[in-house]
Amino acid sequence: MNGNMIIKNAAELVTCSGFAAKKGPEMADLKIIKNGAVLIKNGIIAAVGGSRDIEKQLKQDSIDQSDFDIIDARGKSVLPGFVDSHTHLVFGGYRAEEFSWRLRGDSYMQIMQRGGGIANTVEATRQASAQELLQAGIKRLNSMLSFGVTTVEGKSGYGLNCETEIKQLDVMARLDQVHYLDVVPTFLGAHAVPPDYKGKQDAFIDFMISDVLPRVIEQQLAEFCDVFCEKDVFSIDQSRRLLMRAKELGLKLKLHADEIVQLGGAERAAELGAVSADHLLQASDRGIKDMAGGGVVATLLPATAFSLKEPYANARKMIDADCAVALATDFNPGSCFTESIPLVVALATLYMNMSTEEAISALTINGAAALDRADQIGSIDAGKKGDVIVLEFPSYAYIPYHLAVNTVEKVIKQGNLVFDKEKGGIIHC
């Protein structure tokens, strides 16, 4: 695997070209090249254009094509690798019984209040060894890869103590080393209130700031800091206090905002200069305006609303207000146990009034922007990582059309073929 590849004769090359988040009407412009081709050298995209133009360039530059793996994408659509910018992929245990409870009418908050929800996973994650978490993480990343995901964000938050939060983040660092996918780590120590701090949220935030955050910084285990800012979890002021300290220490910010009640999380995300605000089912008009003005990526998680039978975030209003909207799975063991990109696209297009083009932008360039990586991934542009997917079909329109079914045939990661449905799946080096 040398990272040298030529993809040619693509029925359509969906470049999603750009080096920053796409806002408003920009999200509908996928910048498609018919009969397109991509030249990748040493893992980096070197040239993008029509197949004839790329062939001419190869001859002019006297490039020996025998040094390259070649994919003939005739009759196929080629896109940037998907970026899943919000997941909780490292955890112990499962919570299948809670799905049954929700079916009988129990709410997410009701389950949390009687010791289920996040607290359940915390106990299982504390008990799991790092090796067990690593093996489970590899299996989950393999599945994500098969859906065309080439970069994924992972959050801690199932420890709620120093030891396990560090263990989760350390496992993510190891996953980033051993797996094809790039894993972007987020510290979410303030994900819930543990039983020993019940009614003492301020003290728990103090603990996170004084004891856990310094360890995360010292060991360079996270790129972002996130907080579950929600009624009966962490208030606006508590969230601000932790996030401001994290920012002072060099972490970039995310925020679980306005998921269950309209608390003002979207407004605070803009105020603090967060890279993204996530969930946003209850975001106010003012919050949407502030996010648009502050350049905060609105990361929407429709599979979670679907699983919880909650109203969807107002993607249409956000896009029309010139917000940059991203989509992600929110893969987690409780409220959204799915890594299915096709499901996310189906929900976004059918129930959130997003066009197919907007959904594709939301999962590529805007997903990259939600991880502060729009200059490196998320589009097929010269100078970016050679992260590319090939569909079984001639058009990206088949992604929502083939309803909730995976249409990804091949995945190229930094110029190397790492998944091929025709060859049985993941290609091990």
C-alpha cells in the first residue's frame, strides 16, 4: 500500500469542492465532473478533472501508471469519504432493554432518572478492560468503514471519573493508530451526573476542571471538549465554565445543545466560539441566527430523534438562515445504536426537508468542518487526503433512492483501497 491511485472514467465525480464549511444555498452545489478522474500520490490528491484531461497530464508529466493502482469507475459515482462527526463509539455493554422501555412509552429522561441510560453504560465501561474496549472499537470502525466513513469523531463520557475517561480516550488514540479510519477524540467528561454527585453538579464540574481536564491536556488525549448542556444535567453556566477552561488550555469546543428543552445552548455555542453545536432539536430562532453569524456548524443527528420518537431538528430553517449544517450518526449504545449512513440520509431527506445534495454536503465537507478539518478532508480537491468512495450506481441520487441500503462498493483511504464489496469487504494489509 503506497497511497498511489488513479480513479478514472467515473460516471460522475462528486467533488463537493471547497476548503471551508458550505452555508445555505452553497450546500446544494456538489460541483460534479462528468467522466471524472482523480490522481492520488502518496496518499494526497494530486489532480482532479475530466478523465481525458488527467490522462493528458499523466503523459505530459511522464508518470508511470504501473506505479499506481487503477480503478475504472465506469458507470459508478465517486464521492469524498463520509465524515461521521458525532459518535460515542468506545463503550462497554449494551442497552437493548431500554429500547423496549421506550417502545412502551418511557422517555429518555425517565430512563435516566431511574438509573438507566448513560449511567448504565458508565458502569459497564468502568468494568471493561482497555483491550475489550479496543476490540469492540475495531469491530465498530469496520462497520463504519463499510458505509463509506473515512473519518470519525469519538467522545468519552462513559467514565465520569478520571480513570475511565482517560481509558476511553487512550483507546481512541490506539484505534487511530491501528485502524484505517482517522479517529478524532473529544473529551465529554461532563456527559451525565454520576450518582455520587447527584444534586451537586457544580462540584462535579469543579472535579472535571481540577482533576480530569489537566490529565487529558497533559497526555494530549483530546482535540475537543464537549458538554451535555441540558435541563437536569448541566446548566448553561456550568457548561460555560468547563468549556471556557478547556478553551484556555487549548482544546476546541463542541456542545450537546438544545436537544430536549430549549435551554439556549445554540446561543452559548456561538458566544464561546464552538466549532459545532450538536442535536439542536429545540434550537431557538435566535440560536440559529447566532450560529450562522458565528460560523458554528450545526450538527444534526436525525437517527437519534427517530430512535427516541422526537421531532426532528429544523434543518430547513437552519440552511435557509445560512447555517452550515452537518449530519452524523450519533452512534451510541442507548438513544441511537446505529452506524448506518444510509439511514441518516433517508431521514434527512424524507423528514428534515433536506435535498439529497444538501445531505451529501452535510456528510462530507460540512462534517469535516465540524471537526475543523475542512482544509484536509471532506472534498475531492488537490492537496487533501485521498479519501474517496465509489458507489455501486452511476449517481449519488441512488443513496436516498435505495432506501436505507448501503450503496458503497469501494472505499479508498489515503490512496489505498481498504474496502471492496466485490472482494468480500475490508482489505487487510
